[in-house]
Amino acid sequence: MRRMNIADFIIIIFIIGGILVLASKLGTFGLSLGQGEEIKMRKAVIVLEVEDVREATVNALKIGHIVLSEETNSPIGPIIEMTVTPYMDEIETVDGKIVFSEVPGKYTIIVSLEASLLERETGYFAEGITEMKVNSIFKFYTKYVSTSGRIEEIDLQ
Amino acid sequence: MKLINKKGMVFEKISIVDVIIILVIIAIGYYAITFLTTKDVNKISKQTIQYTFETEDVNENFAKQLQLEGNLYNSSKNYFVGKLIDYKVLPYEIIVPDLQNGVFIKQVVEDRFVVRMTIEANTDQDDYNIRINQENIKVGAMFPIKGKGFASYGYIVEIKEVVK
């Protein structure tokens, strides 16, 4: 049998290394190993604040619709609750006061989604793919609407 | 001819080590393709919709160029996006702060208008998307539109499914 030379060893090590890097980047390292490692998938409610939107967006977002990430195109979960309030913005009046006032025709929507989050040391990943972090801007869509909001809360169940 | 001879050659042509390397590369490729391609193959259905496309801050001549039953296109990609079946012309209003009273008010801009076009099109739909050719139709989506004699940017503000 032909002996393996150093070049063969190097190639095999590179290939194995490539498999390991690919698997860990795709977030399936724990899942693919699966032996003795606890997979921490947890149910969570993610609360988003969608600000300064028109009535068209309010009407197009509906409870039950599935939200997807615009970045990864993967589903996050269904909308379970929505609260709509007038959008308020600040005005500096002529006497130097800062007041908050309603902006006509604009709204703030608090959207709650149900999601399954993979808990890793570095963060929470919806369906193991999309990273969710409080205070980050999250661009998302449903079948009928495309918008963005700030993640206000990740409530682990 | 043996499968593997004493020298470790498969069918006396290629080293067993090379065969192992090739099989590992094929396995990586298979893994990458199956993982990265869409797992849930959504069923595509055909459905006619009417959607409202709104463009604002246009002059009075814009609406004069609109033709009912005229074809409309994405003006940068040239995709067909539907037929114009209706339109409304409304005053263009902007929101300004009333610094005296500390409130926001709407003010009409003279000689400028908002045009809302109702467009009908056949779409391909799955669980997450509505498409006309390669144009994603979603409320809040912005794209440039053109017809015979006009072009503008605007937003989709409403989508309705048509039952025929």
C-alpha cells in the first residue's frame, strides 16, 4: 500500500479543519456533535418597538403572521401581541422648552413574537440562525409587510 | 483485477488515500448544499392581487400621464409590476412643528400632490412572499415605477387579494 506522505496528512488535516469551521460558523456545532452536550433551545417572547410608521404598516401587521429576518431570510416566529400608540416626537418650543407631541398619521407599534432561541455562550439565536440582542435594530418582514424595529426585550420562558 | 492491490491502489489506478480524500470532499459538498439550500420547499400558488402604490410630491402633470389599463414597470430593473386600474390624486401634506404651541401640524404644500395608484397583477405566492416576476410586493417596500410618460419613486401602502 502506498504510504501516506506529509502532503496527504496536511490535506486531510485541512479538510477536517474546514468541516469543523463550517459546522461551527453555521451554528450547528453542538447539534451535530450531540453527544453529552446539552442543546439549550428555549421558548421566548421577543418584544420589538416599531416606531414612526404610517397606518399602512399598522394595518399590514397582524397577529398570527410569521415574522422573518431580512438579514437571514429565516423565520423567527408568529406575532402574538400588538399594541399601537401614536408616535411622539420632541419639539423645542420658542421659549426653549422640550415637549413631546403626537406626530399626526404616525404610530409606534409594540410587537411581541414567539420564538425558539438557541442559547449559546455568545448570545441567543432564533431557530439557531438569527442573532437576537436587546437594543439592536432588527429588520424584518412578513408575507405582507417589510419594516424594522428595535429589540426591546427577550423574555425567556 | 483486485479492488485494492498490495500497493494500496484502487483498480490499480488511484491511491486509496486519494479516494478517501475525494469522498470527504464530496461529503462536505453534500453537507453544504443540503444545509444551505431552503429546507422547507414552500408551495407556490398563483393569485391575483390589487396593491396600492403611493408616490408623493409630484406636480399636476404627473397624473395627466396616467393611463388606465396601462402597463407599469420597475423603472430600474424593467420588471413588469402590473396594470394600472385606478388612481387618486390627493393634496401633498407635510408635518411641521408649531413651535408656539408645541405640537406638530399638517400643512398642505401648494401645487404638489400625492398620487395613489391601484395596480392589479398576477402573483406567485408562497408562505412568506408575494412576487410579481422578481419584484417582492410588501407594504413598506419602495421601488421606482414607470409607465408610458411618467416615472417616480414610491411605496406600497396596501395589498388586497382579488377573488375572481
